[in-house]
Amino acid sequence: MNISRLVFRISDVVNHPLRNYKRYPNVTVIKNIIYDTKYDDNINMLDIYFRSDVKEKYPVLFNIHGGGFVRGGKKYRSGFAKRFADKGWFVVNIGYRIAPVGRFPAATEDAINALNFVNGLAEQYNLDLSKIVITGDSAGGYYASHLISVICDEELRKSLNLPEYTGQKPRALLSFCAPFDLMKCFKRPTPFNVTVNITNCVFATEYQSSEEMENDFPYSDSQINIVSTVNKDWPEVFIVEAKNDSFCGNQARAMIEALNENGVENNVYIASHKGDAHCTHLLPFMPGNKQLYVEVDKFMKKIKSEKSSDDVYQNKSEIEEIKVDKK
């Protein structure tokens, strides 16, 4: 029995109705669009969420679900996706190969291919590709961050033999309860050695204890530790972390220091209300979520209201026309 997959399967089933019960009647949902046929068609699919009454170009929210690296699925983030779609975002909610079927860096490969696919939908759905926000929670927050890492570091991408991203650089990263320093989490003692089991699933290792992880690890710190991959080319970042997060807590500080050192604009929100814990942002009824989403929505509204690249180009053309008329 794979203990970690059992634990997170239970979490998926128990939390699904609690996270996705809210209804958004104005949101259109199209499910199971295949974005890559190289692997199992039932895995490499995505769902899109949008309001058809939006007149301007859609900003894009590209979501990578969590699930402890070994479970989860896009359907378990339908409530999260609908919430942002209802606010005028074109939300892309992807499925990807999870461990142990998809060993590292399979999920990042799938995310790149899905994002390239989304860029190809721009004309069909009137997307503003200058306003792509990458987001994810927990394991999905890690993969969202790792996606940014390989987009902004060509040497890192090539070292992992990952496909090239062919679109515009994402406008921002929005992470929820992400383990930026992966090994810090995987080495943490847990009942039934769950974190060791996750490590073996993700990296195809055969460790019996966290102490063994120091020996012959298949990847370098610069390839898997998000903090180590931050550079000056990163887009703006908004980090949400729960103060009482037993798995991914206390990771924002090191990430913020790395972002600041590289001159990357960033914001952080620490969820510290009573009951706030790992990924409570997914639970609509939690009292602390009201303030959390005030801050998140403020960040997202800022990006949504920016002039698009097309607007800037149009304004430049108008200026040139004025200059010509004056002559």
C-alpha cells in the first residue's frame, strides 16, 4: 500500500464538498480539453472557466492543483476556479501527471505544454497574453513556482531536459501554501513516514528515512529548490502562507529574501486567523478568508486593470498619427 497516496486520497474525498459547494451561475465551464497527446489523454487535459458577458480581453489565471504531489486533480479546484472566473478572469485549471506515475520533472513538463497550448487559444477566446498569472496551492504552488523558474532560466530548463515555453513571460506568480524549499518539507518527520514515501514517489528513490536523503540525491539543490532558482527575470510574486501550516509553513521568509535580493517585486500575506492552516483559502466558509481575499483580489485587480500590450501599441500608433497630422 502507498501510504501517502492513501492519506491524500482521503483528503481529496473529505474536502471536495467543503471546498467546491458555492455556485456561480454566470460562469461557463468547458471540461477535459486535451492539451497534449504525447502521454495519457485522460491526464493531460484542462478545464476552462469564464464569463461570456466580459467585453474586454480576458486576463488569464493558470492554475496548478495541489494534492501532496501524489494525489489531487483539477476537479478538486473547481470552486477556486469559478470564484476567479466570476470576477472576469479566464481561468485554466490543468490536470498533469502526478507521482509516482509522473516522476519529477513530469509535472513541470506538463505545465509548460499546457501553457503553450493556452497561448494558442488567445484568438479563439480573446485572451490578453500580457496578463497571465500562474497560480497553485501546496504541491501545485511548488510546480507553479518551478514553472516560473524554468521559464526565467534557460540553463535550468535545459538541465532538466524540459520543453521550451514559446509565449510571453507570465505577468505574475500567485502561490498558496507552497513548499519553496522542497527538501525542508520532505525531511520533516511525519507519522508513517509519509514525507519519505512522497519523496520516493516524486524522485524514484528508495529511502527508508529522511536521514538518507542526504546521500546520492538524483537532483541538485539548484534544480529543485525554488529559493535557489530566483533571478532578476522573475515576474511579480504574491505569496500566501498560513502561520499554522504544519507542512509548508515558515517558507515565505527565505523566498522573500531571494526575491528582494534580485529586485523582484513581491507581496506576502500570512493567514493567521483562528483556524487558518494549510490551504484554508480553498474553504469558502473560513472566517479568515474574507481578509485573505481582500488582499489577493487587490493584487489581481491591479493586474487586471493594467493597460494591455495591445492598448499600448494602439496608443503609440495614435501618437504617431498626431505627429504626422501636425507636419
